[in-house]
Amino acid sequence: MEAEVKQVIKEKEYVHDNDRKEYASKGLAGTALGIAIGAGVLSLWGRGRGVGIGGGMPENVNINTVSDAISGRTGVAPTAFQAWEKGCDEALALTNTIWGIKVNTQEQMYNHREIDINEKWQLYKSQVEGDFGNYKVSRDLYDNMNDKLNTAAFGLYKGQRDLYDTLNERYSAKFCELDKKVYGMEVANLYQNKIIQMGMESVLKDSMCYTDRKTCRAIYGVVGLPSTPTVNVLEGANPYGCNCRTQASTAPSA
């Protein structure tokens, strides 16, 4: 029985990335194990009967080759190792295909992410540029209006200043002379008013003296009715001057 035991080659497990998927290595091991079991069963069945397919054949003879020779086929049939090797190649090709799909998916996701980031960046950039454009337009408009207002205000000030300078140059001497005259008139007016006041006081005094002199010897008549036999007589002239008491003379009664 030891002669019929087939050597099973232990396959190396391939781990894909960090997912640790073992379906590839398990598939390869299952394929090899199935081929080995099938070959062992056929070998035992042929040796037990001594006839039939593979009966009395050495262990290194390919039964497929013998059957092909019997049936007249001329093709070279694969051995068990070649079949196992082909299974390994197919498993590797499948793994490579899965890996390619995974990489392609990652590349597509990366490209999609790049497109998404680019679209968001373009949107953000357009918003920033639009806001800056609006701010720049408003700022330029404000600066232009400010410049125009400043220019107009400076022009108005310059016109007024030039007019003042022209008038000052033309009438400065006249104004100075007029100021001197006005100042002299103001000073003279003070003395003039004082002189006029003194003259008026002198005239008043003279008029009072004149009146006193004129009325000093005036006779003011008194109308009266005699109630007694006494008659008062007023003198027509006062020999003693003004403001002196008159002497009353008593007329003899009849």
C-alpha cells in the first residue's frame, strides 16, 4: 500500500494585501488533492485486477498517454503535475485578475476623488474670485468717486484761494490805507466827541448866565383885590440887584 501513496505537494499560501483572503491557496490545495486522490484510485483499481487501464504499469507512466495510444490518439496528454501546475496557473491568473480589478477600482476611486476635489476646488475658487471681483468693483467705484470729490473740492478751494490772492494783490495797499484812515477817524472821533461835549456844556453855561442877566430886573405883576384898606406896591426896579428881598411900602390910608 505504501507504493500507492502519492506525494502531496504542500502549496504555499499567498496573502493578498491586508485582507488575508485564503480562497486562492485553498483552491489550489483542493485541486491538487483531488488530482492525487483520482490517480490513486485508478492505480489501485488497475493493480487489483491485473488488467484494464494502467494494469501493471510503472508509477511514472501517464495513464492518459497509454489510453491515447490504445485509442489511436496521437496528442500528448498532461501529467498529474502538469494538471496541478495548470490549476496553479489558473488560480494565479484569477488572483491576478482579482488584484487587477481591485487596483483598477482603487484607481477609479482615486480618479473620482481627484475629480471631486478638483470640482470642489474650482467651485470654491470661482466663489472666491467672484467675491473678490465684487469687492474690487465696489472698491474701484468708491476710489473713483472719492478721487472725483477730492479733485472737485481741491479745485473749488484753489479757485477761492486764487481769487483771494488776486484781490489781496490788487487791493492790499488800498485796504491798508483805508484801515489807517478808519483807525485815525476812530481815534479822532473820541477827541471830537469830547470837544463837542465840552462846547455844549460851555454853551449851556453861557445861556444860563445870559438868561439870569436878562431876567434879573424883570417885574412880575401880581393881580389882587384889595380886601383891606392896605395897598401893597411893588417896585419897578431893584436898585440892589437880583435875588434881593424887595421892601414893601405901605401907602397911607385915606
